[in-house]
Amino acid sequence: MGRGGGSGGEAHQRALVRAIRAVLARVDAHADRREPDAKPSPAPESSTLATLCSCFGLTSFERDVLLLATAAELDPSTGPRCAAASGDPRRDYPTFSLALAAFPEAHWSALTPVAPLRRWRLVELADDGPLTTSRLRVDERVLHFLAGVPYVDSRLHGVVSRVDPVPDLPGSHARSAEAISTAWHEVDGRPHVELVGSDQRSRWEVAATAARNSGASLYVLRAADLPTDPAEREATARLWERESLLLPAVLLVEVTDATTDRLAALELFAHALAVPMVISSDDPLRTGHQHRERVVVDTPTEDEQRALWASALAGADHAADADELGRLVAQFSLPAHVIRAAGAVARRAADGRQDVAGLAWRAGLHQARVALDELGRRVEPRAQWDDLVLPEAQRAILTEVVAQVRQRATVYRDWGFEAVLRRGLGVTALFAGNSGTGKTLAAEVLAGELGVDLFVVDLSQVVSKYIGETEKNLRRVFDAAERGGALLLFDEADALFGRRSEIRDSHDRYANIEVSYLLMRMESYRGLAILTTNMKKALDPAFLRRIRFVVDFPFPGPGERAEIWRRVIPAATPVDGLDLDRLAQLTVAGGSIRNVALSAAFLAADEGTPLAMRHFLAAARTEYLKLERSLTPGEVAGWV
């Protein structure tokens, strides 16, 4: 809803000039001790002057005072005319004293700090002299508004920023925007709304649409930027309240760190505003405010995401078909703005190629991993099934895991199992076995097979000694992972799991709650969540029953070890007298085999000779020192 600019700005200026001339005519009449020739005509209803008078409820006298102060900035003759009317050549500027004497319907209450002129800082006293004889100056922002030049007050620059609405808001978000607009108009008391859920950008898009529907624009202020000094905070509130009426605009305050002090400052700031406002946060705020309308922004539904993907990929030479769109929706649960961004990346990269859906998949992965990168260690899936040496029974279970993740949408949604089962629909697994037996490698193989990212989360780093923090950390991980359905590998599950049947104190009881929360999130997770443990027997059987797949990674026997040795030594490596059966005599797991093979290769390369058994012997001694073990004669018999 623009005000001013172009020919409209010129019309505002012409109306302002006419109003100023009429006010100065009254000043001249007072100087000549006569009645003015004619009563000034009211400003056109479409003018900025009429808008300002209406917004702030100015009386005709207050309007004339404002115009007199404005005249001093726009009409060079104002100073001498004020001096003549005041009878003092030194007082060549507007004052309340002159206004009280020269203008009709004058009232002393217009001078008070709570009256519109000073409360809204439309005019200011430019010096510290007596109230009635101090110089009156129009506020610069108000002056430009009257001239038809709209802009945000410079004192709010760097504090607030504008957010524009988007044209393709999903239906559920459009309904949230409508709920906000309705609340602003129907709420009793201050028109403030609390907006929660989804992600920050989505909330802002919803609020921007609500503001547009109400004929306003949206500006965002972060709660962390609110002044802590009460006087500064009150001044900021007054500035914004005036700005809200002039633009018009709605303020959204984004809360990211809901400390007690920050929430208290926010509530005091909000209490000072009687204009529409949105308080935005991930979760409902615990402020004790019971009467503020709350609107929830949910993640777009699957149908909405399908439509968003179709729209985002439209225009590519080979648009994605229904099946490809279905796979994207089944894999990703992305906010609308992220889908738009991923689609734009895919369209640019397609460049006439037919694999736009594959490009969209990779773009979706890239967009989704942004939120997870700071919460875990991302592993680029490069391992394949041939890299995994496991008994056939374990491989069969891993194949079944892949099938369940890949066909979740078909079985749960299309075949109706979701409505029947309702709970525990996530695919969960426990990988149990000693270090180096292939648990992480297997997870990498599964991630590569599913075409998703692998994120390794060290549970020993997630677990906190402070009650409630572990649950909060886990929630951040799952909320971020939900976007892209990444494979989550929770390493060192023993840090959180254990036999908790005996509750000795409140910390043990809360540990049970933490474990239950982890399992609950795993069971509802749209991707694959895996726990690893070195001590399966230490886990409570009650927890194990809630895990869908349990895969034991046995310590490799001589045959498996020989196969691992064969696979870790590339075909291009020059060798001399390599004996895989003798290397398999080392009683170490696959992780250590890889370490020994790599170290031996570097030793041979440094010598400039082919890789020989003596290099493996030296590397094995180093690895065993790390494992705090000693090589036995039987392990290295016949090596050299």
C-alpha cells in the first residue's frame, strides 16, 4: 500500500503547499492584528497530510502547529513572518506561543508530552528554553512523509529489515496467514499474535502474507537486538509504533534465544505497542501471557510438497513425472522456500538433460544437509556392497532394511498400513559388535544404496549432565534430519543406553526419559536411524524390543579376514610375495586390517619398493601398540 512517489508524490506536495500557505496567512493576519481573509480549506482526503491527521488523531489546532513547523523547513519566508507575528526579530521560528495566539481552536493540552504532537514525535522542542517559546521543529521522517517520500525512519535502520511475501504460499500456510489477519482485527486488547512451528523463513513468509492481506508490509526485528535500557526500549517502541502507522507496516519479533531476561524485555516492548505485531519462535514461549492468539505453521503436507516440487521444476526441458515427484516427496520433508531453491538449482543444472529429477534429488540433499552439518559428522557414502565382508545372514538383514526404507511410502500410505499401525512406523536398527567389525561401513553402504547422506552423531557428545539438555540436543538432530531423511548413525549408544531397570535417583529416572525420547523419535523418523554399540549385553531388553532390526557384526574369522585383506589392497598396488592367508593370521577386525594395509603401503612407497610382507609386519607392530596388544609368534609365523 504505497503512499507517495512519482506523480502521486507531486500531488501530495501540492496539497501540502496549499495547507502551508493557509497557515502562514493566519500568521500574517496575527501580525497585522486582523482576521484572516478566508478559512483554510481542508486537505484532500487522499493527501499525506490527511492520512497523518487521521492516523494520529490530530485536532485542527494540532494540525496547524504541525504545518507551521513544516513551513519553517519548506518556505524561506516563514522565519521573518514568525518574527513579525511574535513582535520579536530574534524569534524568527515557530513556537507554541505563536500557535496559541494565531490559530483558532487552540488548546493547551496540545503541548503536553502525552498529546499526539509530542507523544508521536511529530514535532520536537529544539532547545531547552521555556516550553511555549522554544523552537518547534518537525521530525525529519514526518517531513518526508508529508512530502510524499516514503521510507523507514533512519533510526530503525539496521534494527528492522523488510520481508516480502511470496506468490506461491502453500494452502496450509495461506490458512495460517488468514488466521493471523483475523486475529489482528478481532483480538481484544493489543493486536499481537504468537507464531510458532515449521522453520523461521516459513514463519516469516506466512506473516508477510498476513501483512499484505491487511494492506501492510512486514518488517522483522530480532529479540536479541531489543535495547536493554528501558528508556531506549521505550523510544524504539514509540518510533516503531509511529512507523507502523505511516508505512503502514507490521513488526515481527523473532525469538531465537528465549532466556528469562530476553523474554522479560520482549514482553515490556510488546506491552508498549498497540499496533499489529507478530512474535515468532520455534516453540511456544513461556512468558505467562495467556491472552495472545497463537497460530501454528506446519510443514507443508505431502500433497502441497508435491505441488511445490512440480512448480519448482516446471520449465525444465524434461519435467519430472508423477513417480519421480512421488520419490522426492517420500524422501524429503522440506519447507516451501527450500523446495523452491532446490528446484531452481536443478533447473539451472539440467541444461537440456533429462535427469532433472536426479538433479532435484541432489539439490534437495544439499539444501537439507545445511541444518545438519553443525550437529554431526557427514560421511560421503562411497562404500558398496562388495566392500562389506559379512556372513550371509547379516547381509540379508541389511537388504531387508533397505527395502523397508525404500518402500515406506508404498506400504504405509498407498497400501494403508499407516492408518492401521499408527505408531512405530520408523525404520530402526541396532548394529552390535566390537570396534572395527564394519558397523559404520555397513551404514555407509546403506546410505549409498538409498542415495542419502550419512550423518554420524556421537551420543557421548550429545548426552549432557544437565537434566533436559540431552533431550533438547536430540530434538535438534532429528528436527534437522527430517528435512532430507538422512541416515542417522548414533555412535556409542552405550553412553545413553544401559540397564536402567534399577532407578536409584532422579538422574537415573531422567535417563530413562532420555532413552525413551530417543526411541520415540527414531520410531517416527522418516529416514533410517541406526544405533551402534560395543556392548549389546549391557542394553536393557525392554529397549531392544523397540528396535526393528538388530544386526550382530561378528569378529571376522580367518576366511573373512583373508577376504578383507584381498579387498583392501588395490589391484594397481605393486606387491612382492603377498600371502593373504598368512596376513589373515592377524586376529584383528576389518578396521585394523585397513589401517595396517595403508601403513604398509606408505612404508613400501617411501622405500620405492613393491609392497612386501615385511612392510605388513612393521605396520602390524604399530597397530598392535595402538591396541595395547602384542603380536604372538603364531600370528606372524612364516611372514619373513
